[in-house]
Amino acid sequence: MSNTLLTELKKGDIAEIIAFAGGVAMLARLKAMGLSEGKIIKKLSDIRMGGPVILLVDRARIAIGKGMANKIIVEKQGNEEL
Amino acid sequence: MKNCKEYCAAHPKIESDILLVGHPNVGKSVLFSRITGIKTIASNYPGSTVCYMEGNTGYNNENYKIIDAPGTYSLEPVDDATRVTVSLLKNSQRIINVVDATHLERHLPLTIELIEQKKSMVIALNMSDEARHLGVDIDVKKLSARLGVPVIPTVARTGEGVKELVETVLAQPLTRESFSTALNPHPHIPRHNEYTDKSSIPAGPHMHLKRDIVWKNIYEIVESVQTLRHRHHTFRDMLEDLSVQPFWGFIVAVLSLLASFALIRLTGEFLINGSVGIFGEPWFEIPFGIEPVFEKILKPLLMKLSVMLGSGSLAHKILIGNLINGDIDFVQSFGILTSGLFIPIGAVLPYIISYYFVISLLEDTGYLPRLAVFLDSIMHRMGLHGYAIIPTLLGIGCNVPGILATRILETKQQRFITSTLISIAVPCAALQAMIIGFVGRAGLWAVAFIYATLFITWFVVGFILKYTVKGYKPELLLEIPPYRLPSFSALKDKVLGRILAFIKEAIPIVVLSVFIVNVLYMINIFDYIADFFAPLITRLWGMPRESIVPMLIGILRKDVAVGLFAPLNLTVKQLITGSVVLSMFFPCIATFVVLIKELGIVSAMKSTAIMLVVVTVVGSLINLIL
């Protein structure tokens, strides 16, 4: 499957993190939170009107601001209804 | 309660025997209070220890200094809290690394960074009861062998394993020469994967090769020590997912806020009047409340004292104040024993109790981070992100802890904007109690008008600051904690601690303010000051010139200042203008000192300049509109 952005995933989509298109500061914050290349994530929700994206990673829920979520490249692997 | 000290230096050089280190929200503070016996404020959101706490514990007749560091995800300093932790780490002898047993794989990266420090170290596998409950089994012996440091399962909330933890950490030799080879790079390790069996190494940029290797090792360690039992989706899971969905989450947010306001108001009124009810007949009544105690018990005693002292004497003026129509009026009389006692205890304390009860409930359940997620897009309009709502809500209790809590934000710019907005547009609980109690008599619409004005000011000033404050404004990145049922004893300790702090700090200052006001009136100094400020106050704000007195006293205590409006016979319009101006004009001295300490003198002055402009403009606008 082709690569897409975290923001473009739908609710319940499962994907693998492929790369980050942000700077060093963003990378450090994301890695500290346990988000790195190769991790499998599941998108839980998407707050509309510029709100954050909420992910499940390693059984923890993480909220990521929209701008940052737009810089995370993922590969969709499937969908698991919530 | 034992004496506890909280320190907020940016680069502490303090030495400690044992340092507690771990992610935010893993229970370090609860563990700290279990070890030291000090009652701390712990909450269910990341970053509730914004400064560090110092305490002691005795073991084998030796005394050891223990420090609870602010939560950190890694030792690469990305925010102020982490910088503090890194600094503390340099000067500590031993480390207790607190990890969350329910999410081991998320915590091991920090553990490995800590192991690399080559200090004496023990791991506290905290929340191990919750892990068992969630179906997570961890082989503690194996984990300890793989990491090369002792691992002790603990439950900080109940104290399980705490004694063993302290004994183990103190029994460790002070230096470790080398650590287990388990962490050495290992080329053929299957990747742990929750959803698929794919085990190839992902293609993609490897900017941090060393860290990637560490990650793979972590997965391998976790796979070998942890077994996950299958578990059905529970009601709590459903609720947790629901409250971050756009539609239901919004409904939950609105309901939670409404319920919180209602609960604050009802509890406050109940404590004041001894009865509860929204309309007409009370639903529930007890024979005493704080106000009846003042009116029926204290007043007759004070009236006797008033006769004894004689109404013209100096002592009468200072202790009792002025008699209003031959009687004591607890708001207007303004003596130390009348208004000086009634304002903090009769009017403000009930709302302090109810506010802290509700905010503590919200903190402990884990709802606040979810609210932050919801308000993220609104806060973006102000150059902030959703997490800034937590300091703001804490500022409603008292601006001081609110401004301290801005440490959970990443950059100086965000901290400047949030602190400035708190000091200008967030009235503290003491001031609000007086506004509701005193201005409320003129009609609820007046109170609503004040709140609406402050809210609009908060938003508009934030919007302007977004475009004027230059610099990097990072986005929200937040681990949402699970919902937890608040523990009653923890809640009780927390509310009690906050109330005692209020009584200890507020009452002396209120009494002092009342005394100063009386002395200044006697020496007539206010006339000169009033002449100086008259153009601003009378022309622009439409207030009588005497209202300079409450404005200036507001620098000491805002609640006392509202009480000073009482004898001025203000119109409703003037009461509204006065309350709004009082909320914005100069934060009280305690807030001002914290503002300087936290932002630095230059930024604090900028913040003050913004405040002066805003208060002049908003005061004049209300005068024009109403």
C-alpha cells in the first residue's frame, strides 16, 4: 500500500510509521513519546476544526497537534472498527 | 502534615541521596509521599509536579534526602521540567526509576538512558495492581536479569512494595562498573508487533541509529518478560474512547463543565447558608452554615465589644470599624474583627473549599487532559495549545499555582502568553466569591456580564499576543492518561492541604490589609492619590474618585478590595466596571512576585505594560457601552 499522512487516515485505521517530515525538535519530542519509525499505530479519532489526532500506540493514547500530525508519513495496513 | 518544601529553581544544584525519576503521571509523587510521609499533590495528568519536592526518610538510624523530580520522557531536555530533572540527576547518589507496569515498553527507553548514567539504581514497577487487572503479567526476575538492575513491583496508592523498594535501593553499592549485556546491539531480533506478524526491519530513514537499536532491544526484552492476557473491551475503555470522539467528546466536555460549575456553586452556597436548593425552597438543610454563625453568634458578642469600646474610639475604629445604621455590617464595617474575619472565612473560604473539591475531582479522574484535547483548536487561535488550559483552570483557584503550572508548557513564548492571560483575565476564587456574593445582590446578569467581559478579554488579548509574540510555538503532544476512580483519602488530603494553605496565607494578609486601610484613611493619604488618578478613574472608567482605595488595596488582596466597594454606594454599572477593572488591574502582590520569578523581570514588565493597556481600554469600553 502507498504512503499517506497521519491526518489522512480514517478512524480505526491501523498503520505503520514510515518517516517524519519535521525538524530535529519535533523528532525529539515524538521519539520521547514513543513514536518512531516502524511503530504500529491505530487512529482513534480526529477532532475537527484543526484539533489534534488521537492515536493508540503501545496501548497508550497519544494526542498529536494537527500541524505535527501532518508531518508524519505512515503506511496504512488495515482497519479495525472501534 | 509534615513540613514539605517545594523548590522551583531552573537549574538546581542540590544534592540528594535518592532521586525519583520517571515519566509524567506514573505515580512518582504518590510514591514520594509513601516514602517520606509528606503529603504531596498528585493528579491524574502529566506534569502535576512542576517543581521538585524534597523530603527525608530514616533507615537503619540514618537519614536520607529524597527528591521527587518533575516527570520526564527522556533525558534529552525538550522542556523546562526535563532540564530540572537532568540537573538533579547530576547531583544524586541513587536513582529510583518509577515505571508504569501497564505500559512497560513505553517506559524502558528512559530506563535505559538512566542505566547508562552508571549510578546506583532500582526500578519501581509501579501500578502493578492495575497491570494485573488489565491482564498484563510481567516476569519481574527475568526483567531484572535482562536490565541488570533490581526491579521491585509497587503499588504507590496502597504502599505495597514501598518498604522493600527503599531497602533495596539503599543496599545497592554506590557505583556500578558495568551493566548487563542484554542491551548490546543484537542484529536479528523480531520486532514486537501488536497487530500483524510482520517482522522485517522497516525501510526508511535511520537518523538515530543508536536509538533504533535500543528500541529493538526494548521490544525484545518486553516480549520475553511480558505476557498479555486477552481482555474484552470494558465499559471504561468505551468511555475513554467516547470522550475523545468529536461529537460525544464535545457533549461530555460541555456536561462536565456545567456540572463542575453547578457543583462549585451548590457546595459553596451550602457551606455559607447551611442549605441547598437552586430555586425557592431548599432541598436539604442543616441548622448552621458559616453565615448564620457570624450573624447569630459572633455579631451579639461584637456588639457588646462595640459598646464597651465606645463608637468614637480608635480601638473601635480598628477592631469593629464603622457601624452601619447602628449595627455591624460584616461587609461594610471594615474592622479587623468584622470584615477582617468575615471576608476570608465567611465569604471566600466556602468557595475555596468547593472550588478545590471540584478541581481535585477533575484532576484525579483524568478528565483534564481530555479537555485539553478538545480545546486545542481554540487555544491555537491564541498561539497556545490545548494543554495551556490546565494552568488556566488552576489559576481560577489562585493565580500563583496557575502561573507555576505553566511550566508544563514547552517554550518561553507559550509560558509568557499563558501567564499574562492568567494574570489579566482569570479572577482568582477569592475575588470570584466576593463578586458572586456582593455584586450578585444587584442581579445575576451583572455577574454574567463580568464573566463574559473577562472571557472575551482573555480570548482577544490571546489572539493579539499570538501575532505579536515571536518565536517557536510547538503543538500539542500529550499522553492521555486512563480514567481513574479518585481515591477518597488522596482527594481528602489534597483538598485539605489546599484549604490549609489558603487559611495560612490569606487570613493574615486580609487582616493586615484591613488594618492598613483604616490607618491610611485616618492619615488622609488617599486624597492625594485620588487626585492623581482622578482623570483615569472618573473620566475614562466613570467610577467615583474614592474607588482608587479598593483598586490599590487590590494589590494586597482582591477579596478585601471588593468589600471596600460596599460603602461607596456604586451603581450597578460602576460595580461591573469596578469588578472587571479589579480583576485585571495589577495582579495581587503574590502573583506579581511569581510572575517576575517565572518570566524574568523584562518579560514581567512587558506583561504589566500589556495589563495596563488592556485594563484602560476594557474599563473605558464598559463605561461607553453600558
